[in-house]
Amino acid sequence: MDFQLNEELKTLQDTARKFAETELKTKAREMDHAEKLDLSVFKKMAEQGFTALTIPEKFGGAGTYDAHMANQAACIVLEEINRRCASTGVTLSVHMSLFSSLMTKWASDDIKSRYLPDMASGKKIGAYCLSEAGAGSDAGSLQTRAKKNGDHYILNGTKLWITSGEYADVFIVMARTSDTGKTKDISSFVVDAKAPGVSISKKEKKMGIRASATNEVVLQDVKVPANNLIGEEGIGFKIALDTLDGGRIGIAAQAVGIARASVEDAVEYAKTRQQFEQPIAQFQAIQFKLADMAMRVDAARLLMYRAAWLRDNGLPCGKEAAMAKLAASEAANYCAKEAVQIFGGNGYSREYDVERYFRDARITEIYEGTSEVQRIVISRAVLA
Ligand SMILES: Cc1cc2nc3c(=O)[nH]c(=O)nc-3n(C[C@H](O)[C@H](O)[C@H](O)COP(=O)(O)OP(=O)(O)OC[C@H]3O[C@@H](n4cnc5c(N)ncnc54)[C@H](O)[C@@H]3O)c2cc1C
């Protein structure tokens, strides 16, 4: 057993940490206040090679995928990016863990060669369209339809809560190709954002991750070439759930990043803030908070690495990914709440980042499966 990162992953961690410090430390607050992502940051992340991590070299990606380290590499980068900016983090996470990973694992070589090189280089941004107004935790009840018509499909439906919807170039869309009412009706399609009939009808005003875009995406008589079907008809829900195992590891990394940011900022503040003629770090009440926070960060990170390693090695990881996401999202919320407490009144001010961590942490318990859904996944495996 080895608890050290290998040299390649250590170098990647160092690169991502420096990038986040230089490019995101101050920008994160500005983008949060403006509720707008600076897309030049995405391009810069691509220049660092981050967008290529989950894509094979043959399709323009990095060696990490071919070396069975793609998920571990993604986790390492996502922790660092999210430590500074969770809005940037979720944009990268959806692009890598939901879009590119799905395409890499399930799509034909024809689809991969048409789309993945631009995803690897960051020229294009990907989004993942599963949720609808009536289909959240119960994603299998989605109503978007895809009707075969000769050499193409016609898609109709409305997708909700789509991360990066307004600036994505390509969507992966889950839609029903038959009507038995079962999840085996669902298929996955690659849909160009510029295809006639695709429109963005709404931008959500959110509590946290405010700089990331979350949109309603409407598909009205959208003509999609039949060769943009991923795999075959009827396996779309299986693809969606398998992809979410990987996505949940990405959200665990986001949560670990927010939790770590909370601890690091709280430690620095506790050492400098004086009350009763001493730094507040001298009070055991504060020390114990910091101990509990640090323990939760480490526990969550270890669960995250385990799940990533399993997935990189082609082993089942549904339960482990759910555990990582659940533990990490609870750690993020715990740590951000305690950080606000340690900052006192300043923690409640938008002048300090812990206020943003508190708002950003909240989403990690909701998307890519709520905490209740993670507990369902874990308990099913435990009871099997
Ligand atoms: C900011 C943001 C970004 C998102 N990005 C994307 C994206 O890019 N692509 C995409 O497809 N989706 C995305 N989503 C959607 C997200 O995955 C869903 O919001 C999430 O799965 C929960 O679904 P829901 O909101 O419909 O809640 P509901 O399913 O209505 O759940 C409401 C409550 O009921 C509980 N509940 C539901 N069923 C059960 C059950 N069986 N047992 C116990 N409790 C239950 C839930 O845990 C929750 O507490 C995003 C959401 C947000 C807020």
C-alpha cells in the first residue's frame, strides 16, 4: 500500500496549485460578485492540459488516460481549482468527468474523432443534459423524446439545470427512443449547441457557484444525425448512471477543495485574530474546531482517491464513488460552516472568502445525486 502520489501526479498537483493561485485567487471573488465566469480562465486551464486529462492520446488527450490515472489526475486538478474557485471547478468537472469521460468510454471512434480533440484542447466546452423539471433524483422518468426518421433523429424536450448550458458548444442529451415507460427506452445523443431548434431559455439565479452558468435548454424539432447516437438505442440510462459514478468522484474533489479552503483560511485567521490579548487559535474551542475540520478533509480525500483508483482500474466503484461524494460534501458543508464561525462577524461579510465557501459548499450535497440518493446507493450495496 502506498499513500504517496507518483511523480507525474505530484507534478500535476504542483502545476494546478500554482495555476489556481495565480489565475483564480482574486478572480474567484470578482466572478462570484459578477455572477459570470471569465471564459478566458477555461482556455488557460486547457493550455495547462487540464481539459485533456480524461481523453486518450489518440483523440488529442493526455497520457493520464492511457496510464489508467485519468480519474486520479482529474481529482488532483479539481481539488486545486475548487480550492480557489468552485464555479470554475464545476465547469471543468462537467466538461471532463461528465462529457469527455462519457464520450471516451461509450461513443464510437467516429464520434470521438469528431468531438474529442476540440474538447481536449479546450476549443469547445461540453455539457451533460439529463435532468428535467419532472426528472431530478428520478432521472429515469425523463420525457425528452428522440424519434428516428431515416438517417437522423428528431429531438423534442426541455432540460433543466444544465451546467455551462449557455456557453457549451456540444451537449450530451438523454432522450427516450421508445415508449414502454422503462429506463431501457432511454438513449444518449451528441447534439451540437448550434443545431437549429436548440435554445437557452433561462439562466438560474443561484445561492452559490454563482459564476457558473446553469440553464434551461430547450430542444424543439432538433435534427440529430443517426451516427450521433452514443452506443446503441436503449443503453442511455446505463451510460448516464455509469457516468455519474465518475462525476460523483469529481464532485467529491470539488467538495474536498472547498473543505480544504475553509480549513486553510480558518487556520490563518485564527493565528492572526486577537481577542482577550491572544490569538483566537489559543482557545481550545477554536483548536478543536480546526481538528475536526482537518480530520474530515483527510477522510474525504482518502475516500475520493480510493474511488478514483478503482475507476481508473476498471473496477466497480458505484458504492465507493457515492461514499466519497457523500463524505466530501458533508465535510465541505461542515468545514465551511465552522470557518464562518471562526471568522466571527467577518465570516458573514462578503469581503471574506469563507462566506462564498459556505454558499458554494451547499450544492455539493445536491447535484449529481443528492445526499439522500447517495445513501440509497450505499445502503443498497451494503444490504446486497
Ligand atoms: C447548480 C446545479 C447544477 C446542475 N447541473 C446539472 C447538469 O449539468 N446536468 C444535469 O442533468 N443536471 C444538473 N443538475 C440537476 C441536479 O442533478 C438535480 O437538481 C438533482 O439530481 C436533484 O434533483 P431535483 O432538484 O429534481 O430534486 P428532487 O429529486 O425533487 O429531490 C428533492 C428532495 O427529495 C429527496 N428525494 C428524492 N427522491 C428520494 C428518494 N427516493 N428517497 C429519499 N429522498 C428522496 C432529495 O434527496 C431531495 O432532498 C444541476 C442542479 C443544480 C442545482
